[in-house]
Amino acid sequence: MTNEAAGGCGAKRPRSTMSHTSDPLRIGLSLATAVLASAVPAPASPQEAAADTAVADDTASEIRLVILGTGTPNADPDRSGPAVAVVAGGRAYLVDAGPGIVRRAAAASTRHGIEALAPSGLNRLFLTHLHSDHTVGLPDVIFSPWVLERPDPILVFGPPGTATMVEHIQEAWKEDVHMRLFGLEPHDYNRDAYRSPVTETTGGPVYEDENVRVTAIPVMHGSWPHSLGYRFDAPGRDGAPARTIVISGDARPSESLVEACDGCDILVHEVYSAETFKGRPPEWQRYHADSHTSTVELVDIATRARPALLVLYHQLYWGATDEDLLREIREAGYTGRVVSAADLDVY
Ligand SMILES: [Zn+2]
Ligand SMILES: [Zn+2]
């Protein structure tokens, strides 16, 4: 998205009353936000909510979802720019590169013991679209881990236009690359690791290794000709169950996400408050309706997609709270498990 959170509204999200905002980096794991929709009308107790999440273990072959940033263009210090990581088989697969991505990944690595999210491990990135809030962390994730001893280049996947963006980034930082390669910094072991080969896609299978199979999902997002969600399939090995995670990216209600999930383990979906949307100026209402998904619309999507867990991210509050979003979803009739994600949550 661009400007949708801040532009023309003055309705910056107030600080939530939830405990996790007082210390956004604590290992809170949505304790205050997890609910069992409809079956438990009130927000779950921390004990109940804790059962919904798991602290990652990089030795596990099970696929896991790590929320690095849930933010929007709003410069909310508690919510870093949009980025999530799928971790499987000791490797991290990043989706989007919002501002702060490398530091949030480092925080997740330290606090949850996920070695794959240390800077030197960040070598796979999947972009949903080229809006600035999803990509201004791109030079950070290309160059910072190189300096921090990443041994290999980062592979970048994204919609058409990604290769041009990456070429411009490489051009913009060429003096830095030259000085690091030909100055006194020791880079003999990773001289090529600043590179960032790009694979562009408009949808379909895009990547596969021993840990995951990744499929790009075309979604509808405003006027963008190509915007993507991603589906990650982990085959399950070494005793770990097969698991499927679907990530919406930025999208207005898109039937392709229903089909991609189809009973998946986790559906990570963007959302805005249907209630506070009513207070937005008409021109911004038109933009949001064309670009994003309201709580009420998400209930229709998720009811048919049937995920075992629905995770809200990239939340647009406009004065609402996480509890408000979850209440709107319950009141619209959703009966599945749903949480409103905070940065550094693990599922
Ligand atoms: Zn966008
Ligand atoms: Zn966005």
C-alpha cells in the first residue's frame, strides 16, 4: 500500500491498550490478541492464547511462520514495515522487505533461537508487490547481511518490475560495493554475496528446494497489474507434519487466495477495520475498497478458505484496536481460530 494509512486522514492509530505495545519485542506471541472466535466470545486468557503459538526451534523441520513486521506506511515504532518469514528446515524464506526487516529478523533470531533469521542466513526473498512500504528494506536485506558475513547472494523473487528495481539498487550502492570489495574489508570468502539475482513471476510455481515448494498467487490490489500472494508447502519430513502457509500480501478480496488456502494450516491475511473505514474521506474509501480487505470481507474469504488458523497482519486500524478487529470478525460470523499478529509473533 502507499499512503493509505497516513494520507489525508489524520487518523493515526492510537496506542493500543494491549500489553504487548509497552514492550513490542517481548516474547508475547499475541497473548492479548489471540481468540477462539465465536466459540469463545471474549478474548482468550493468556494461557489459552499461548497454546495457539509455539516458540520456534531451528532444529525442527516443521514449517513455521515468524511475523517480522505488521506495519503500514505509518511510522509506528511498535510495528516494523511489512515482512514475514517462513522458516523450514533451518532456512528462512522472507516475504516482503519493509523497513526494519534485517533488525527485526535479528531480533527474532535472538529471542526465539531461530538461527536461520540471523543476518548471515537471509538469502531467500519473495516480494508480493513493489509498493514502497513493502520494498524500502530491499537494499537493507541485499547489502547488510553481505557485510555481516552472509556467504551467498540473496535470491529475489517478485512480480514484473522487480529486476529493474534491484538493478537500480545495485547501481545506487555501487560505490559502497567497490569500497568494500577493494578496501581493507575481508570479503574473500563472499565476494559475490552482495549480488541479488531476480526471478520474476506473474503467478504459479516459482521456487522449490528440499524444505519448501513456493507458489505465487495473483491477487487484486488497486491498480497494480501484478500483485502476488504466496503459498508455502512444506512436505513434512523427519517426523514433522506437512504444513501449508498462505500469505495474502496486499489484496482486496481475491478468490485466488480462497483457492490457494483451501483448508491450509495458516492463512496470513491483510485487513482493515470495517467500522472505522466509515469515517474515512470518500476518496480514501474508494482507494481502500479497491486495494484492501475489510474485516467483514475477510470473514467471507476465510470462511470459504477454511484455514486452521487465520492470522491478521498489515492491519489498518484508523483508531480501532486489535480487540476491535477481532470483535468485528466474530460479529461478522467467523467461527474459526483467529489472531491479530504483533511483530515477532511465531506461529
Ligand atoms: Zn500495497
Ligand atoms: Zn501495503
